[in-house]
Amino acid sequence: MENGSISMRDVDRWVRRDGSHVSGAIFSSREIYEIESETVFLKCWQFVGVESEIREPGDFVRSRMGQQDVIVTRSKDRQIHVLANICRHRGSTLCRVDRGNSSRLTCTYHGWSYGLDGELKGVPMEQKLGWKIDKSKLGLAKAAKVETFRGLIFATFDPDAEPLDDFLGDARFYLETMLGRRDQEMILIGGPHKWELEANWKTPAENMTGDFYHVNASHASAMALNPGLGQAIEMMTTDEVARFVTTPEGHALNTFLMPEGLPSDLYLPVEPRWVETPGVGDYYRGIQPEAEERLGRLRSRLRMNTCTIFPNLSILPGASCLRLTLPKGPDRSESWCWVLGYEDMPDEVRQYTFTAHLDVFGPDGLLEPDDAENWANVVAGLAGPVASNMDFYTGLGMGTEKTDPELPGLHAHPMSESGHRAFYRRWRQQVAAAAGA
């Protein structure tokens, strides 16, 4: 790279066209990090929150799009807005609380205040001193587009971005198996729970596409400690019922297609250990007929295990949670986790759902510390000058993908790296825009 510009030769060196090799530089280079901040996080649709967090006019929550702090609001007319959290007067962080309800957002520096739609409403001493300020030109910067899908809020800064449905593509078919099971939308029942990681944001995101190749090496002790969890994970690694599905948009997931004629509990959308818990199993059995009616015979047999919606939203339906991996530099990121449920969940089921998530995927859960250590080791391994010029292989199972006449996407063995390649091909496509491609 010269003078901050990149060429297709650079892009080809960073990620091969088929996604089978990636350069260590994309995980460690500050220059590449700055490029993807523009080409990925200022261009792609990104998840910013759950609609139930902002049910009433005046409700707001803070969120992030890449490294850009944003405020997600519901204005008086019930419209959802996503606003850059930057006062237009001196650039101060406008909102410093995580959530609340207010008719205005007021900066604590000089007192400028804004409506929940981002419009500038008040400038202290403006009338007293006779100042003439065109407030219409000093509103908060806004996401160019905001749309929702099944209770999840997405936004993009790109005014030319495709509709959200097109961006999600065939992934919508599978997301419905978690988010569209009932007439009511899923709501937030816990979180977001936040912690920092010593990791480039891409590493957790690609891991959650469905990297089950790492499980035996990384999580052996956890599976030995919890045989029920081990059995559930082992099912996800064999192609008897599990498959790795990718879409052209760069999304990927691991899902079961359960055979017909099994005991009814095996079609429930949560991990088997949940079903065995008194009260919890009864609740999910009670709502299953509605899911079967809404999803149909085929999709009611699908049980999605892990998923990543490019660039950084990961979903664990069996643990009823969403995870956002947010960049904080080439070697740092944050993990934000939301736990979802339903309005009619009894308190005991809500509490179990949240606790079960923390037990496995919380920062001190059974699996998360293993992964966090792996990702930190990647940072350490790529810190030296040799690594940035090395290619790393993501080609396992390449060429074995196939289509299914009843299910969208390309399907591969769950131990392959099909999802990784889809993720990096989309990353390459985004970054190539900076080279004029």
C-alpha cells in the first residue's frame, strides 16, 4: 500500500478469491483495520438492538456500529432512529447512559438538546442574545437506513445499501426457525452482557459461523465435565443430521435437519438439557404446536445451532442469545450478548434461560474462556513481522458443497470451513470497493 491507497493486488494477497487462504495481515494491520472500518462498518447493514428495548416513545438505548457509538431511539411518532452519539457543537459524546426515556437528548458540555429524531431543538441563550442559528442543518448524524426483521433492529450508514431483506438473503429462511416460531416476537429478557476480548473482531465472528472443527481440541475438558453438553456438541459435528449452510451474502450457519418420526422433544428449539428441566421443558412443549403451524413440516424439523450474519452478528438459538462482536482495534474487540425469550414466559423459565446462557457462553462459562484464550493466542501468534506475510488455510472441505432441493444455500459437512470461506469472500468483496473493484 502506498499513500493509503490499495489495489486489487493487495486485496488478492489478503484473501484469495475462493476464500481458501487469508493473510495474517488482515488480523494485525492497523492500515487494513482502518480500511475495513470504512468499507465494512460504514457500508453493511448491522444489528443495533432489539425492538423490545425501545417499546415506548421516548425510549432509547446506546449501541455501536463498528467503533461508532450510536443511540437507538423511538420518537413520538413511534419511528425508530439510529443516531451518531456525537453533539454537533463540539463533538462531545451526547448520551452517556446505556438506556432511558426522555423527550430530548441533552449534551452536558454546552447544553445543546436534540429530539429523539435527531433534530436540533435547543441552543442555550439563542433567543436572549439574538443569535440566528439554522437548526435544520445542525441535527445529529443519522444512519441512512433503519429496518427491522422479526424484532431485531438493523441500520446502515450507506444510503445506497440494498433493502435489509436482500442483505439477509437466504439466511431469512433459517432465522425464521428461531425468530418466527410464534405470532409474538422474541423480546429481550437479559443483557446486553458486555466484556472485552483480546481478539480481532473477525476471529470470533468467523468462529460463530459454525466452526466445530475446533471443538475436540479446545473444549475437551468442558465436554468431559458436562456429558449432556458434550453429546449435544458432538451431534453438531457429524453429518448424520447437521450441516454447514452458507449464502452468497456471506452469512453462514450450522443447523440440524432432524429426521421425521423422532420423539417430539427432539424437535424443540433449545438444548436437550433445557428440556429435561422441570417447568422449562413444559413451557417449550406447550408452544411447539404454534411453531409447527407457522414454520411448516420441513422447517419445524430444523434446529439452528450457530450462525453469523455478516459482518458481526452471531446467533446461538439453542442458548436463546444474540452476540455482537465489536471492533476496538486490530487486536481488541468487545462481545455484547442479548438473551431473548417471550412475553408469556414464566419467571422461572426466564431465569433459567439467562442463567443457562451464562453457564456456557458467559465470560466465565464452560466454553467462552477456552475460545477467548484461543483468540488471544491468535493475536500473539500474528504479532510478529513474519506472520503478516503468511497465508493461512481456510480450505477444509472445499469443493464438497452441494445444494438441497428443499433448503436454500450451499450445504457442506459441519466440520468443513465452508462458512469461513463465505465470510472472507464477503469481507473481500467489501474491501475491494476501496480498490475501485
